[in-house]
Amino acid sequence: MLRSNFYKTVLVLTAFYLPVSSVLAQNFKKDFTSTQEAYSKLDRFYCEVGINIYDSYKAQNPSEKIASVIKKQKNNFWYSMGKTTMIVNDNCILYISDENKQITYTIRDKKDELSIPNQNAAAMIDTILKKSDSVTFEGIKNNCLQYVIHASTSFITKTELSIRQDNFLISRICYYYDEQKYPSSNKVIIEYSKINTAREFLDSEFSEKKYITYSGKVLKPLSPYVGYSTTVIDQNDIK
């Protein structure tokens, strides 16, 4: 579950619809599988993510900018995006929403998590390749493999994907949304910068104890989160 969440956050590909068969698609499948494997092997990871949202395909300036930071050290994970923060460690998954003034604390059942098999990357690509129209390899630019994916029946009709050639980590994603279904936010560009796979972090950076105190299932938010509502979820109760 932790690795799965890490993939989803780093790749931002939960709604990624990708292309067809052919030699080119096989190359894409190989490269994207290498990307999945590269992320799965990371013990340490840091990057800053810039998310720019545009009102139209041709707009030069974004209508909204969202800054995000990702930190990972072994099984510890810290993620912020806009007004939300998520921390994952051996004890819990802590989600803080400044917008809703809410803290959600999930008691982890790691034994149950370990029983969930990781999704095979090649099998996943086989499935989503069938849902798209075409894939084009645009060459190598700035040490990145450049792919363009078209999916006429998807709400994401076009995706531009840049994969770093040296380590197979993603550098940039650009989504073009169906203009009829999404008259606003037609284009979203996600860029990953300051990537560091050797950075060391203090254990305290992934600790929930600087955000809350708790006894049993009773949480007490610490400053500056005093007054936030709290929810406790026990994974043992979710079967």
C-alpha cells in the first residue's frame, strides 16, 4: 500500500490512459516499466513539484499554480500539495487539510498491507495500452525520452510525458483534457525539479508527534493546528 501510494503521488498517473500496440508501444511499455521499477527501488527521494493549471490549451499563463514537495526515506513518506500534508510512517498515516481544518489519523495495519501484492507494471501497461489510440516517440530532449499519447475517447485526450534517460524518473507530464467535458482547466502541466535520490532526512521529519498528541484513539492537535477537527481510522476494523 505504501509503495502503491508513493507511485501514485510521484507519477500523478491515477487517470493516465495510454496507447496502442506496435514496436513503438513495446518501447514505451519497456520504458514505462523501467520507470515503475526505478521508483520502487528508491530508499531516499526528494523532489519539488510544480503544478500549473491552464484555462485553455493555448493559454500562456496558468490560471492556478500549486506547489508540492515529496520526501521519502525507506518506509517513511512526507508529502505536501497546496493546503494539504500527508505523513506516512510505521505508526500511522496522517492527513492534514488546512482548507477544511481537519486531521485524519489512520492506525496502520502493516501486516495486512504486506499481504496486498504489488501490481505488476508490465500487466498494468498491457491493460492501459488498449485504452488509447496512439503513442509517438518524439526523441530525446534535455536527456529525457519524450512521448506523446493520444486517447480520443478519454477525458484526457493527449498526454506529453518526459522520462529522464539516465535514471528513468519522470521529469514532466502535460495533460490535455476534453474541452467539452472540462471547459475550464483544459491543460495541466506537472514538472518535477530538484530531484535528489541520496538526500538524508531526520526521523523527526516523518513523525506525527510534531503535529498531534494522542492517547488511544483520542487526538489533540498541536499548534498551529489547535481547533482542527480530528478523525481516527483503524485499519484493523476495515476488512
